[in-house]
Amino acid sequence: MKSIQMVLVIIITVSYNIFPQIWIQTPSTPEGGGVTDMLFRESNQHLFVTTASYNWPNGEKGGIRRSTDDGATWINLIDAYNARTIIEGPDGNLYASIWPYPSSEGLYRSTDNGNTWGSPLLTVPTGNNIFSIALNPTTNPITIFAGTRNGPLRSTNYGVTWTQATNGIPANSWVRDIEVDSGGYVIAATTNGAFVSTNNGDSWQQITGLPDTVTKVIFDYPLVGLGENQEDTRALLAAQMELAEALRRDRYLYAVFLALFVPDKEISGSTILYLMEENLKRHGVSTFPREDNSGGGYYESTDNGKNWTQQSEGLPPNPKCSALTGAVVGSTESPVIKQFIGLFENTNGGARIFKRESIVSVENKNELLPKDYALNQNYPNPFNPSTKISFGIPNSSFVTLKVYDLLGNEVATLVNEEKPAGSYEIEFNASKLSSGVYVYKLFAGSYVSSKKMVVLK
């Protein structure tokens, strides 16, 4: 089965070496026969998993579980026959697909970190499962998409009413994933190929050059120094892995659409660590075993996908890895990378979780000075209320970093002083600003650069 996986973007803005540790099973296991999805919230370091039941109704129930202590203990937020997927929306809320059998499957929203979920925003008939959820933050109000066995459903009034959004997508297309770029472009990965919409789902155009069945999509973000002039196509992955760029980068504001698939095994999860000062990406993927029960595990690349090493020490033999998540936590002076892998063993206690912490050694920071001036895209974007803006200067310069509204009015001054050569990260709090698009602009010597960012409340 050919698979395409979603990217979790993690940005680090200091020079460092990473020393990965072995995978260690968490002290306790969330209830369920297997993990169907995972989410590690960088904002509060809470780990959420969705699980499927085993031997329903006599075995373990599925549902949504949360751990606030890296898997030492778990809270059952919702018990159900099956919980399929969970995401964190750009509005800060959680969205999940839950099948509280024997009633119909529904899309639920939590505004309080998963404590309560209320009534479903959307229900679908039994058998028309909700595989995927996405939000388009560039519309007002935010548009919610639900990917089902019969194409995408869409709500343009924040979940009050729903309509089909299938113009251009063949009937009976299972939407295994749906993602929205920061520019508002929507991509649906289906059992009849992948489709792109440039008008918020009003119509879709099929993307050529991809497998017939696409299960996930990636939006990949450029590194420092690549800017707008990076190549439109790249072949970055080897060792039976292929990274294919299906659309030209200039169709998107801040991202490249990438398809990641493996001919003979399924990629169940993906992370990318952006090593900004080293101009390097650290790819990580988890894989589900082949039919012959081989090939499962975790693989990592530190050379933009040219070479891959298996790093499954501590995991069971040929582990049935069904989900992968992670984030960088701590300060920029002493960051730690936390990663979690979930298993789907289809048995009581089969939703085992394994954790790996990678020690980040910050050293010789001034020996890796930027070669050129660079202003990077803020992260996260859209954001509420805080985001981080990073930039680099190769020489000592008087630096000014300001924020403007679209009318050109200055709304904030973040930097206005002499700075030595180096890389910098500034946190911007927009709690006093209204929702909308803003421009931040860097002046350093003769260098001037600006980028857009979106405040979403």
C-alpha cells in the first residue's frame, strides 16, 4: 500500500548536536486495542491519543485518552467503539472523529483541552466514517472540512451546518486525509488520487503524478537561506522512499506540497525537525509492518532524506507502529526533543506508547554564524496570541524589526538596536491586536525584508 504522511513542523533556532536515546515504553498504557492517532501539544506538553476497541463490547473500549505526564498516567476523556483521529486546530481547539457505536460517527470539538466535547458538530451515517479533519484559517469564519468515505464535507459557519464539497472529486472517494496550506489551498488525499482546491472546496482539480490511492499529504516548509528561489522539484529520499513534489511551490504562500510514499509498506507517522542555523532537516518516519510482519519501526534521516537509519532500539521486534508525534520543549538554550510512537496490536492492552527524548547539546553557537541576512517565516502561523520570529545577520548591524497592519500603520517595534552577528528569535505577543493579516519587516544595514503573518482569534 502506498502511503503519504502528514508533517509535524518543529523549529529550533540554535546550533546544536542531537543525541537520540532509546525508545522506552511509558509506565502505563491507554485503554484500547490499538492507537489510531496521536497529538502532542507543544503549548502545554499534553499527549492525546485516539484508540480503537478490541473485541467490542467485551474487551477494552476505544476512545480519546490524555496524559499530562508523558504517559505515566492516562485520563479517559471519551469511551467509544472507536476514535479515529484528533487534531489541534489553528483556533486552539481540539477536533476529533469518534464512533460511539451503535450510534453514528461524529466530529466533535473541545474548547477546554479535551475535558468536555459536547454534542457532535457533524454526524454521518454508520459506514460513512470520518477519516480526516482540517480547518481553513484564511476564511472568516473558519471553514471546517471533514473527509469521509463519500468525499469531503464542509462547514462555512463553524460547524452549524454542513454541505458536500465534492465538485471534481469522483463518487465514493474515501478522503483519507485533508490538509490546508497557510495560503488557504486545500488538498484532499483520496482512494481515487489527490485533489487540490484553490477556492476553499468549491471545486477540485486532480493532481497528476501520484499513486491511485493517497492516504496522507505533507506541507513542507523551506529552510533558512532557501527563500523563494529554491528549486521547484526535488528528489530528496532514497532507500525505497520517494519524495515527490506534485505542485509548484509558488502556488503556496509558505509551503511546498510533497507526497511521501513507500512502495511496499505504510508510513504511519512523520515528523520533521528544522535545524535552522545548520540549514538541515531531520526527517523521521514510523512504519507499519508489511504483510510478512517485517519492516516496522522508526527511521531517521539527517541529510534531507538521502540516507536513512533505523532507530528502533527499545521497540518490540517489527513493531506495529501506527502513529508518531513529537515536539521541541524547553528553552532555546536547553531544548529537548520529545517523540512518541503508538502501536496498534489489536489486543487488550494493545495501545502501547513508547517515548524517546533526544538530548540537545547547545555548543559553539558563535562558530556557526549566518552566511547571509535572512528573515524567516514566523512560527506558528496563524497564531493566537504568540508567535516566534527568527532572523540572522552575518555582520554586526543596527537592526530594526517592526510589525505593520495592511494599511502600513506601525503596530509594534520588536527590535531597535545594534546587534552582533548571529541568529535571533523574538517572541511576538499579539493579544492586543484584532484578527487579520499583518506584515513584519526587518531592517539590518542595507538589508530589508518583510513577510506576512496571520493573527487568528
